Amino acid sequence: MRDWLRAPGSLSRRLARLGQRFEVQVLRQEVTPLRAQERRALGMPRRGCTVVREVLLRVDGQPLVWARSALHQSALAGPWKALKGLGSRPLAHLLYDDPRISRSVLQPRRLARHGHTRRQMQRQWLVATGVPASAQMLWSRNSVFSRGGAQLRVMELFVPELARYPVGVVKKQRRLAR
């Protein structure tokens, strides 16, 4: 799993290389109060709201990653306004096609077994897939993207089965999209 947690660049692109069909299933996109970890990562004051987008990343129908992105509500009217119309396209379409965007160092993190993020993921996973999320889904990576003075935090939580796949696998017969 270590290779997946530390792999630079677009996770969507890497996942797309594993199969014939890559898709983003949007589970939620809404304004919600800031969580402490997100507030710290974004350098935000105690009060305020964030726009959250939670998705499942699937390859050939199989969910492999639950991801949560968060940014201050005001950034949605500024540098990150393209998020409004993103829909089921990968966030990578915005992050890796714009040279004005920089990314922090990837921070692998073990998720708390009974924390708020885990409970949120488990509820959404069950509704979206019809089966409970693996109890072994513990490892995530976090990073902050910056553009025009506004930050976007991205957290990606991996299914343990992903560790079986090498990070650099490529399907040669397919043209890959970000």
C-alpha cells in the first residue's frame, strides 16, 4: 500500500490504467461546517463553512477509493469556481491541467477506526455499493492544492485490495485520460 500512498501525480490516471472503465461516483457535494483537520490543513479560522465533495473512484465497477475534498466556501467563487460544474469528472481534470496549481507533500495517514470520517465513509459506501466497507480500509493520503491564494484539501482512502496492483500498471490498448 505504501507505493499507492506515496505515488505522485494523478490518482485518477493511475486507477484508470487498472481496467477498461474508470468512473467517479459523486456521493455528496455540499456546504458543511469545517472539521478540525481540514481547518488546520487549510489554515482556516475556527468558524466558517467548507464545500465538501465526497466520491467513490471505481474501476470496472469496483470501488477502490473513497475521496473527500474540502475548501473554504469563499474559494468556490474565486480560484476554485470550476468545482461547481465538475460533476462526475475526476478532480484531476482541474488539478493537473493548470500550471498555477501547486501541491503540498503527500501525507499518508492511518484513519481512526471509529472517527467521524470513517463513519461517514462507511455510511456512504454501504448506500453506494450495497455492501459494508472493508474494516481494513485504514490508509489514506492527504494533500493540499493551492491556487490563487486559496487551498483545497484532498483526502483519499484506499481499499486494501489495491495493494495487489503495482502503481505503474498500464493497459497499452487504451488511451488514458486524467
